[in-house]
Amino acid sequence: MSQYDTQVAIIGAGPAGLILGHLLSLAGIDNVILESRTRDYVEARVRAGVLEQASVGLLDLVGVADRLKTEGLVHEGIYLQFNQQRHHISFGELVEGAVTIYGQQEVLKDLIGDRVRHEWPLIFGAEVQVIEDVGSAKPTLRYRDKDGDHEVTASFIAACDGTHGIGRSSIPSMRTYNHDYPYSWLGILADAAPATDELIYAYSDRGFALYSMRSPSISRLYLQVPSTEDLTHWSHSQIWEELSLRLASTGFEVTTGEITEVGLTPMRSVVSTPMRHGHLFLAGDSAHVVPPTGAKGLNLALQDALDLGVGIIHAIKGRDYEDLDGYSDRCIARVWQIQRFSNFMTSLMHLNYSADEYQRQLQRADQRGVSISRAEATSLAERYVGRPLDDRARSISKWFV
């Protein structure tokens, strides 16, 4: 068994793990990223693609935003549609902000490519099997790859390895809150030019639909279906027909094309606390999951990584542990705020299969509220866009070498 030492061991080459690795490497802090999957697999996974202002600022801060600025689609609003009536939520008018449409897999390609160019340690096909001694000053993990078994000791371990990763199972006395929605999203990727300039969230008596995009020639669309839905029951023509019905509005037609991917996304919420035990820290999906309606999962993972990166940099470079000690509490407070918004967006736009008339009327009242009240529309816009990257985050650039 080979053995080596590093300052920070990061498990998982998703958004949180890669951004954390970039922040630490730029600050001259030794770190290694261990990813159980292959590079091809990681870069091919199609995931969320809506970046808040702070996420764009963070990618720019670590020097990987060139392609994003060229290819990303800047949106200054979204459309909310209720029973064929479409309403525009103008971010530029309400909060002077915007989001950027840029696929998560593209973010990962940029981060991985930059890390490889710098020759910062990144090991694919590395399955972490054991994490030990996280309460000590030098916790240890063991992983296996094509070359055999290896042991790594580190000052800190960051588990960014998802809901089924070893990181979360290594924290004793963890409390987890779960909520499963009774529906899922049937999602497609299609070679079809988007028929809209901005995302459309559509509620109808047939169920929810979302019209999104990945580029000027590729559309990403979703349909609400029961959580028990069987994808084999849906032909491509049936999917297009249902999308057209749910997105129907005066003068609007869905642009069709070849469907290149079909998948089912469960709708669920998970919050696990604490996000720290000793020198082991959780970030991203290893600690929380949000329904995709609010477009927050990727952004929340990046915020975790930034918060953890700031804390570790202060601890190692400045010998100040106060910021790191507050990591879990800060993150959990932010997670619950995002859970609240994601639940609001989900409840606002989805057909509740089991709702009574009282619940339906409350939903309609919420829909009317964001349609006619500037205050309610502003609140939605502010939470959707998020805040710009703050000075606390930018301040760590003084440590960059």
C-alpha cells in the first residue's frame, strides 16, 4: 500500500470538490481530488445549467470563466405561465441582476481542464473505502484505483461525494431531514432551437412543464409526471405533444427536433446536519439536495465550497480557525433558506395530485400574487438571481500565489 501526505484531501470531482480544489491550489495549499468515476463519465453527465451571479463571479475569481463568458446565455428574467397566461419576471427591472445559462457539465469540463493543465493532483477511478481518525490533527483515508490500494493522511478531508458517498456515513450522530414529492420530472435534451428567449415555467391542469435551453441550438425541456412513472410508456411524439399542450399560449409554438436524451429526475429535499465532524467536512449533495424547480443545487454546492475554501485558507495561511469553526452553522442556515425558496417554487408551479379545493385556491392566490404584486415578484427575482459575490469571498485572493 502506497502512503502519502497532503494538506487537504477532497473526495469527489463534482462542482464543490473541483471549486474547492481550485481555491486551495491558487492559495498554494496542497490538495488532492479523488473521484471514483472516469473523466469521460464526469464530463458527460448532463445536469443543471442556471448559474447565479455569485457562481459566475466565483468561476471568474478562480480563472475559469473565459468560455462561460463566450458561450453562456445571460438571462435577465423568466416567464411564469398559469393556465396559458404568461407573465414576465424581469430581473433587470426588479433587482438589477441576471442569471447565466451554462450547463454544469461545461463548468466541470472547464475546471477539470484547468486543473489538468496546472498539473494539480486529480485521480479518477479512485474509490475511497475508509475514512479514519477525523477527530485527530491528521485524519486518514484509504482508496483503491487501478494501481492498487493507497493511504492518504491530511490536515482536512472534504467530502464532496454526493448523497451516497462515504463522507456523510462517516459523521456520527448526523440528523437528516427528508421530503419526497409525489412527482418527478421527465426531462429531454433535443436538437431544437429554443422557441423562447428565457426560461418558461408553466403550470396547467395537466401538470407542470419547463422550457429551458443549453445553447442556441439545443433545448432542455421537462414534464411533471407521477413519481412511479415508467419512461417506456412515453414515445418521443407523445412527449412533444404533451409539452405543446402544457406550454400552450397565444402565438407560441414549441420547436421540435430530434430527442437525444430522455431521463427521469426524482423530486426530493434532503438536509443533513452537522456538515462537520472534527477535520471532516461535507459540501454539496453530500449534505443536502433541493428540488430542481428553483435552479439552486449547483449554486448551493459552489457556495459550500467557497465557504469551506475561505475557512481552510484562513486556518492554514492565517492561523485563524474562527471562520472554519462557523462553517457548518453558516451553511445549514443558508441551506434552509434555499430549501424554503425551492419548496415555494415547486408548490407554486406543480399540479398537486391530491390537493383539496382549499389547497388549490391557496396555490392560485400565490400565483396571482407573483403575477400582479411587484413586491412578491421582486422577492422571487431576488431569490432566483441570488446576490453577487461578496467582499468576504474576494478577500481570499490576497492569498493566491
